[in-house]
Amino acid sequence: MPALVVDDLGVPHVTAFGSLLNELLDEAAALKPPVTNRTPSASIEPPINKHDLNNLSGRISSAFSGITVEGADDDVAVKKARSRKFAAIEAVARDFFSKLTASTPINSPEFIKIWNFLDILSILSDDGHCDPALLFWLIEELLDSQTIAGCRIIFDYLESRRERITAKHFKQTNLVILRSCNELLRRLSRAEDTAFCGRVFIFLFQSFPLGDRSSVNLRGEYHVENVTTFETPTEEGSKMDVDTQDDAHKETADGRTDDKGATKNADEPLSMDELYGLFWPLQESFSQPLKLFDTSNFTKFRRGVEETVRTFKTYPSDEGSRSASTLEEPAHGVKRKREGSGNDEQSEAFNPKYLTSRDLFELEVGDLTFRRHILVQILITLNFILSWTADAKKKYEGMNTPNKSVMYSGEFGEEEAKWARDTKNRIADYMRKDQPGRFFYRMVDTVLARDKNWVYWKMAGCEPIRRDPITPELWAEAQASAQRATMNKRLRPIPLNAVPMEFLKEKDRDQVMEELKNAERFKIPDLDSFKAKISDDDFAISMAANEQEKARLTASKASKSWRALRIARGSKLAAFDKIDDPNDISLIFEPLDNMDAEKTVEDVAAEGDMPANRETVVISGPPGVGKSTLVEKLLEAHKGVFGRVVRHTTREPAEGEANGRTFHFVKALEFNQLRDGDRLVEYTEQDGIAYGTSSKAIETVTESGKVPVIELDMEGAKFAKDMMDFPGRYILIKPPTPDVLQSRLKDAGGRDEAAIKAIIDGLPEQLDDDESKMSSELFDHTIVNEGLEQSVKILGEFLYKREDEEVEEGEGGKAPNGEAATNGGEHMET
């Protein structure tokens, strides 16, 4: 700030300018008077312009008539007069500013005087009547005196006047602007004021040139003070100290070993307790990547990244990608959603520090935002590794004046580079599984690519970013070439690829109506008409001369293919399941034999063919009694009436089994989510494999108009009835005798003698001798299976009987005396 001249304080000029400032503020108030119901941000607009103030330059000259600036011959006298003028204006401005801000809250309508006052100072600085930095000195003091809420209002003013206040004298004011914004950023919380921080950064980016060094970390300093602390393993706990060579678990050709020495599958993720000690040490490598040049540190980092990515891949890549068959809404959910919480809350969240408690680790890993944060940090570090390989360092040798502070002597070998590239590809494939994930990865990839170029510019010593103007001759030549390229030498009656506009010509009214009635206008094209067109496109694509022509032909073929599929969906929907290659839809042009058998969706039976009671049917019995065959014959005998409910299981599909038809094959994690979310009506475990029935799968059959049929073992049926209180008609299928069941199990194969003996020995426990007690407490009907056809008939009669009817004795149902009826007939398969 220029100092006042000691021998002449210029008091008359201070008084004169003070009177002029009050006059200018009165004129500004007449243009924008304070209104009690106007918000502080609304009172900022409109700005005060120079033409709003009458003869401003002449009035300034009159106020400082005793100070001669223009036309003076002595340079020292000019500088002295200019300094006195600046000092007088600054003294009046600071006095007015301190008095008004001390007595007027920023939320008060009277604060409009400050906005008008700042606009007037901006005009004076642009015209050279005061120090250009005076406006920003006062704004800096104003920011320091306000709360965060007040700073937001002040920043509204700065954003609205940015182009105006930075258009002139930017070199004299840039340091004050930078200092004010940095001080404000230090006060703001990155977690709670994320949007405000972004506004400040955008203001700086728009104000300063792209090549300005004020935002460049020239020395390449890393955030080493950001230390992540986490729990260390106890002596009794799992042995997770991976920092020593002796305790590190090495990958072998046969697989991996856990902390207890047991062999683990190569694709099986570690438990959360095992992963905890490998996961959190990665933060040290993220904040100090230079440590990765050390081989031991790189080995630990590599192990931690591999296990982290392997665990993350067991989770969906996006919340919206969870399939309906595995992540249905619970019928009776035990968790409540937060009221008023929208989808945007997650995107606004930002955690400056992670919660590293071992008890919270599994919950954190299950959070999509947390996983994305970690994967982005891994990608940044992998880019660092790939930037310091032997091949990558060769392109740095050609720099004229490299920035040696960010040029490192260490380098990574080809093996490390290959691992980094493979890991990047694995992360990319995982993050791009669905549309939201592809969008997020594209954004991250764009940011990392720009950051890579930014780092290279910094390594090159921040060379000026400029482009020399072209010569007038070059501009004229380019303009003439563009005109020649776009000039039409031969006019076409109809431009290429344009639609004829003949229909716009004036015609007779009757003729127009007849043309509108033409059936060709609304007739659906024949499906076979697209076959030759698509074949021609395939041939043209294979003969394309360049990539542009190939892309155009591919788009043309895609349009025809889409239209053909739209037409085929009405008559050949069954062929859609057979299309494996989306670029080859020739199957829809071929005739389908036995179309009825190829229907993907079976028609629902008429209302008169449906039973009166449409509750879910639960078929249960011991293993090998023939439940599956009985259900299949029931569905064949009553087509369109009953629908099989597909259960969930954690085992792998066997040969001939299809996902969604035989079982829903899911991972153990997804099955546990269904179970813990109260989405299963029953679940059991056999030989370490979990089975369960989803409420959504039952609803799918019900919504199709059919009666759901579930096939369960005895344990599953009892669990559904006793524990889950699932409503339905429970039917027990019993073998005639244990000897018959044992013979059927041996004929079916697939079980050894010990397994068959265990099933036979367990029959008295599963099939209670007290039939009346069993029927009343669990099962609604009992069928002793001695023959397939008769059993299907008896089952159908029971399902179709009305409430006032009873199954008579001798039909396989329960007799009036409580004994189970039997039936004879052919042998029934298991």
C-alpha cells in the first residue's frame, strides 16, 4: 500500500473525495435501492456501470484539482502526485469500509451499500484512479471477518464480477486474488463444504491462465503427512504380519495358503480378518509411492493390491447392477431406508479420513463409494509405476531443461510393468461391467490421462503454453482451400442421402387424401426383405476401403438389424435365445421347426382350468422318493396351470444344468445377502452347499398367472412352515416301504452305500409314525408313492378340490381313520 506523504497529508483531497464517494453511493442507491424482502445474494445484481454515474472522470478531476498528473514534465512529480491521489482514495475507502462493515450485518438489506461501493472501486481502478489491488485488499478483509455462510455470499459477488474485475491490471492483482482464495480454502472443510471448495477452485481456474505456475507442485512433494493408522494384529489373533519375509504367504502353482497354513484356491478371496492387515498398509504406498522402488515394499504392495482387487470383484460393480434374482427387496424387511435420502447423497459424500476399525472393515468394503475410492488410488499408483519403467524413461531424455526435482533415478522392471498393466485391465473390466460403471471408469480414465500430461509438463520445466498466430497468407490459403473443398461442381436434383421433398408440392385435395390412404404408408415391412440388405452390408463391410467407410456401413447394418428384430419379436421370439453373436441375426430369417415346443414363455391356462385355491404348493419327502418326477408330470398334465419355482444354490452348475432354469447359481456372498435381508422363505445346507427359495422367485411365478410349485426336502419344508410361517399347501410324498426306497436309490445311482444307509436310517426320524399328528402340524396331505400315473392323478385331484370337498378313501389321500391311502402302479423314478 502506498504511504501518505508526510509533509502534506492531503486532507483537503481526502475530504473532497469523501463527499464525492457519498454522492456516488447515493446515485447507486437510486439505481438499486435496498428492499427489505430482498435476499443478500439477490441484492448483488445488477452491477453498477460507469455510464450509470454522471461524468465520473470530470468529478474525480475536480476533487483532485490541486494534484496535477496529466501533462507534467517531471516524472518524479507525476509519480508523487499519483501516489498522493492513490493514498487519499485508499484512506477514504478504508474508513468508509470499516465503518459500514462494523455496523451492518451481511444478511442485512443495507449491506447493498458494500456491493455498490465495491463496484465503484472496480470502476475507479479500471480507469487508473486508484490502486488496482485496493478492491481485493478490502474483499480479503471482508472474507476474514465473515463466517463460512457469509463467505458464500461474498463469493457470489466475486463470481458475478469475475470477468469484469480480472479484465484489467491482472498482473497487479493476481497475488492478492491467489492469497485470498488460498486462505479461504484453508478455512473450508473438504468434507462439509465440498461444493464451496469446488466453486473456489473453478474461480481460480477461470481467472488464471492455464500455464500459470501458481497451481503446480514444482518440487513434486507428496502428501507424506497423511498417515493412516490401523489396528495391529494381536498374538492370539490371526497372523497377519505380512511385513516380514518369513510370515509372508507366497502364491504357489497349486494355490495360496491362509494364516493357518491351509491351501486356498487361487480365485478364492481372503476373509476380512486376513485382508485387513494387507489392505490398510496400501495407504502408505498411495501417499509415498517413491517407496515402491524398494523391492520389499513393492512385493507387499503387489500382494495387497491383488487380494484387494480379488475381494472387490466379489461385489457388484454398481448398486444398480445387482440382478433381480439375487438382490430382491425383502418381503418383510428388517431395515428401514432413511426418509428423504436421495440418490445424490452418495455422490456428495467425501471422507478426508477413513475409519480403520477392524469391526467396521467389512461394512466399508461393502460400500460402493469406498471401493471406488480405493480403486482410483490403485490406478493412480499403477500409472506411477508404468511411468518409471526403462522404456518410459527414454522419452524424458529429450527434454531441454528437465525439472530434476521430479526426475527419479529408480525404475521398475518389465515384470513389474507387466503386472501393473494386467492389474489395470482387471480393474477396468470390473468397473465397466454395467453402464454406470462404464461412465465412472471413463471419467476416471480421462482424469488420469490429463494428470499424466500435466505431470509430463511439470517434468519438462513448465514450458509456456502458447500458440503463435498464423500469417495472413496462410489464413487466406486455408480459406481458399476450404471453399474449393466444399464447392459443388455439379448440382444434384436431390442431395446425396436426402429424402425427396416431392410430397410438399401443392396437389389436389382428393389426390392427397388417396395418397394418405395408401397401405404402403403404414404397412410393416416383410421380415425377409431385410435379409438381403443385411447380407449386402456384411459384404460391403468386409470390402471397406478405410475405417470411416467401415464405421458408416456398420451403423447402416445395425439400423437394419434393429428393425428386423423389432418385426421378428412378434412371430419368432423363440429364435432370440439362440442368437449368440449380436452381429449375426441370421437365425431369425430361418424357419423354426416345432414352434410350440420352442416357445420361451408358456401360455397361461384359461381361467376355467385353474384350481380354486392358488396358494403355493410345497412338495416334500425324503431323498429318492420321486419328488422331481412327480412335479414334472404334474406340470405336463396341467399345462399353463402350475409353474416350478427355481431355487437358489451356492454350488457350481453341473453338466446340462442352466442358470435360471435348474437353479439360480449364486456366490456365497450373494446368498448370504438374500438370507440376511429376509428374502428367503426357507434355506438349508447340505454337505457345505446352501440351498434356498427366494420370495421374489415365487412372486415371479405368481405374477405370470400360474400356481407356484416348490420342491423341498423334509428339513426345508419344516423350516418354511415352522420358522418362516410361509403360507401354502404342504404335501408329503412317502415311499411304500424303506426297502422300496433303498432299491430306488441304488437304481438311480450317484450315491454310495454309506449315503443310502444314512437316508434309510433317517426315515423313522423324518417320517413320524403318528400320521395324524404330522398331517395336522405340517402337511396338509400325504401320498404314498407306488406308481407315477396314479400319484399324479391323486395329487391333481387334491389340488383341484374345493374347500367343501374331501378326498375319498382309496384315492391315495388320507382316509377318514387317519391312515394314509396307497396306490398301485408303475415304478417311479427318483
